Amino acid sequence: MTVSRTNSFAAAELLQYSAAEIDGPLRAAVAQLPEPLCAAAGFHFGWWDAEMNPVTAPHGKMLRPALVLNAARAFDGDRRNNNLALRAGIAIELVHNFSLVHDDIMDVDRTRRGRPTVWTQFGVPSAILLGDALLALAGQVLAQEGEPNAAALCAELGSVVVALCQGQQRDMDFEQLPAVSVDDYLTMAAGKTSALISGACVLGSMAGGALNHQVSAFRRFGHHMGLAFQLVDDVLGIYGDPDVTGKPVGADLLRYKKTMPVVAAMASDSAAGESLVALYRTRSITAERLPEAVELVDQAGGRERTEAEAQHQWRLALRCLDEIGGDLEAIEATRALADLMLTRSK
């Protein structure tokens, strides 16, 4: 299935616009953190180096804030609730980065976007505390006195964080299991990745004043799109260009992570799948044998099945988007974001 280049360009422009809209308020929120937490936060976001000298570094796509802002605009064309939507976008980005800082520790990842991770630069204790502080700051940003909907949005954000942590725990548990089914993997990804993307859509639609059935449709859109996003991420984790992704090629295989291509390959009932199972069981994947492991995943159909499932989830997401109604331009912009999430290279 081919996604139009027009949609990709439109989504890239939307991400740039949303990033510009969120940048100043996000920096102002992070500036509330005391030192040295603020220094570590700015380093993580790519704003400065370890000595707080400004740098031009790769940064996050700001996808989740873009989903928040666009969902709000679908129901609030006059932007009367824009302040609440903007704060929801900041909160969701802070939660996302709390999870990244902690995930890098748990996964022992030394680089992110081509730069040292927080724990490698500042130490594990400081990285843990930074993640905790970002999570607490998200709640502070969202809970503003005098905003009638803030309590409901804070409750939603809390549910998102719990689901995210549950998904991360399952992902870690998978590393100790001899076998994981495709269904088990998708259930895990629904928490680890879909919860945050779905939560972004829900927070935005709630901030924009959507009706209950519209919020529900946006939630389901985010769920399916989050699964597609994770599956694309899994493919990039094995086959992505390290110059683009900022991570070493095959990093997931070297850590023996059971991502979707690996799970699908192991469940393929093929000779290549059985050989991959043996490599994982004996912990035999070295840098020298990494190309062999990548080839086994491919031969067993792991990549093909993962990409097919990603497109399936993408189609389900667009079906949910068609049920929402609301401002047509905002819905089409969300559709363009969904297309970009499927076709991205990093």
C-alpha cells in the first residue's frame, strides 16, 4: 500500500508547525525544574550540551503534541480551549520523555538520536530522578486552577501512564520467556506505545470539547495507529539506517529483544525460525553473527508479517478516523500524520 507524497509533505509541515507552537511553552515548563534536573532535561531534549552550552542537536518529532493539538482543533475551530490543549500537548510530551529516559536505563541504551543518553552522561541515579521529575511536571502543567476540565484530563493522563508502565513491564518480561505469541506481543505494544498515542488523541479531543462518541472514536484511532507505529519502529530497530535512526543497526537483536519481527519469525514454523530460536536460547548473537540473525528474521518472514500487520492496523485506524466527524481540515491533517507514522524512516 502506497501513501501519497503529498500527505507526507503535509504531515512534515504540520509537525514543524506543532513543534514551533509547543517549543516555547515546553522550555518554560522545563525551566521550572531545579538544578541539576533542569540541566539534564535540556541535555535530553537536545537544547544544550552537558555544560548547558546551546547546541543544534536532533530532537523528537513532537508527534504526540501534534496529535493533541490537531484533535482539539477538530472540535474547537475558534480555539477557545487552545490553552488547555497546549498544556495537554506539553504534558503528553513530558510523559513521553519520562518514559524514554527510564527506558534507556532499562534497555542499557547508550545513545539516542546519535547523542549520549542521560544515564550515560549524568549517571543512572540522576536519570531516574529526571524521569520522575518530568512525570511530576506533566501533572503540574495539566492541572491548572480554574480549568473545569483539568481534573478529567489529569485522570486520563494517569491512566495512560499506568498502561504505559504495564506495557513496559511486559516487554521486559518477554526477554525471560522462551516463546512469545504474536497476540501477546500486540497486547504488550497496546500498553507500551498505543496508550500514549491514544492518550494524546483523547486529551486533545477532550480539550476541544468533543462528544463522548467522538472521544471514543479518537481513542480507537490512536490505539490502532499506536500499534502501527510500534511495528514500524520494530522494523527500523533491525533494518533501519543508523545514520537516520541514531541507533546501531540490529541493536534490538544484540539485546535479544523479542520485537514483532523476531516473534513472528520464531512462530513461523520454518527452519530459519528455528535457527533464530536457537540463537536466542544460546545467547549466540555477536557483532560478527548479527548479519546472520538479520537474515534469519527475513527468511522466516518476520519483516514481511510485521509490515503487513502495520498496514492492517493503519487501515483500522483510518476507519475509526472516518467515524469522528468534526472539522474536515483537522481530520485530514490527522490522516496525514497517520500516513507519516507508517512510512517514516526514523
